[in-house]
Amino acid sequence: MCRRDEAGLFFAPSKEPTAARLAREEAAKRVCARCPVMVECREHALLQPEPYGVWGGLTAAERRVVLARRRRREVELRKAAATERIAQAG
Ligand code: SF4
């Protein structure tokens, strides 16, 4: 499937027009949706992080959103834990 990427679905060619990019990404996502390792692939791409291409059904821009959300959640959890420690100490 994406390993050979013979259809060129997963990575953008240079100077790709927006409409073509959106269509290509949707086609790649349809392949990902049928892939047995989609969850693992997505997590790998998020952890690396992979800066380009469709991985695990997410575009690079969508992965950046997920990562930003995760970072915000981590900060909130750390703040909550710190507040809890202060409350317990006080
Ligand atoms: S989920 Fe990952 S391994 Fe599966 S088709 Fe998509 S990019 Fe390829």
C-alpha cells in the first residue's frame, strides 16, 4: 500500500495546487482507513514526529494539531498535579 506509494498519494509533489493536495490526501486517508496498522502508524508518526505526508490517516497539519492538543493537556495535568501537591502540603 503506502510502502511503495505507487500512486503518489501519501507525499506531496512539489508545487501541488491546493485542490489537488486535498484530493490526494483524502485518497490517502481512504487507504489508511482500511489499513490494519493505522493506529500504530499514527502513533509512530506523532512520536517521531514525521513532518511530511499522510500517516495513520492524518495529514502533517492534522498531526500538528493533535500534538499541540497533547502538549496543552500535559501542561494542564502538570499544573493540576502541582496545585494538588501545594494543597496537600499546606
Ligand atoms: S495507516 Fe500508515 S501504514 Fe497504513 S496505509 Fe496509512 S500510512 Fe500506510
